[in-house]
Amino acid sequence: MSQKIKTCDCEHCEFREVVFTTLDNNSILELCNFKDEQSYAKGEIINHEGENITDFKYLKKGLVKLYRRLSDCSEQVITITRPFEFVSNLSIFSEEKYKYSVSALEDSVICSVNLEFVRSLLMRNSGFAVGLMTRISKINDKIITQTLDIRQRNLAGRVAFVLLYFTKEIYNSMVFDLPVSRREIADFIGMSSANVIRTLSDFKKDGIIKVFGKTIEIADINKLEFISKRG
């Protein structure tokens, strides 16, 4: 169950170096009055599609997925992302309601800043405005590029792409606990769960990965990269 964390350490937060570096100390102290931190357990919804947008949110700790529900009640996973990326903010300045849902794939901490306060910062601080818009634009570009990269691959290439994404960009490790189900991988790459399960089994038989429950070990990253590129 989500739990608010009563703290304010904005002046020491790593996120200040990402976006709030243009703010002076007085603005940072003011920011503390308009923000809340909230913890979410794995599987909890951070925001629902269709909810009113009232806050600027960023992921401070953990891992989340951005997705939308389809008419058949299945999910379309748009991206899986790590801290300091603004996945819940793609349309906060153009829409009144969220167009996507965000849920925690691991225990996560979200920092929420009152949206009207963020808008006031945009109006009075051009450096902050440019920095924030640049960051959001980069996230949009990343999602589009990632989607195109996945779509141009075949099944094996798509699964290899996702495993490399977790290895290189999410965990920076050859061994990690897979934070998503086979169904979620399938929703992410646009394939069936059966195809994902079969492909992972083929990778295991070929000595490319080792599987220990939810733990994945990349045993031959060169082969995995070859499959991803060839696909």
C-alpha cells in the first residue's frame, strides 16, 4: 500500500542536478512546500489513465511501466523506465487527464510537485523552462526510438532487445531479477506470451542465458547482441 514519506531534502536531492539546477536556494526551499514523496509497493498503480493531472511526478527510486488498457482489457506496455525519467508527465502541459497508466514494477518512490507551482516556475525562470522541456523531449524521443527499434525486429530479436535493455540500461549487470512477467514482455514487444516463453527457452537451450526462477543471467552477451541486431 502506498505510503507518504514526510521529508524535504530538495537541496540535496540528485534530481536537483537533473532539472532544478537553475533554481536558487530560495526557490528550492519554496519547492519543498509544494512537493510530497510517496512510496509504492511492487504492483501498485501510481496513476490511472483518465485521472485528473494535478502534479508533476518523477520517479526517484525503483522501476515503473507506462501502459494503457486496450478494449479487450489487455495491456499495451509503452515503456519500462528507471529513476529520473518523466514517464507520467508526457502530456501534463497539454491535457487535463492522464492518457496512460503508470505502475510500480519494483518498490518505488515517487516525488510529486504541485503542477501549478511548476507552471509558475516555468513562467518566471526561462532556464528552468528550457531544461524541463529538454528533459521531457528526450524522454519522448527515447520512447519513440525504442518503439521503432522493437518493431523492426523479428520475435527473437525483440526478446533479445528487451534482455539487453534490462542488462545495459536498467540494471547494468549480467545477472538480474526479471521485474516483469512473460505476459508483460509480450505486451511490450507486441508478441504473444507463448512466443516469448518459447524464445526464452530457446535462448536457454542455446546457452545464451541461464534462468533461475525470476533470475536471469546473460551467459553469452555477444550472441544476444548478434540476435538483437540481426532481428
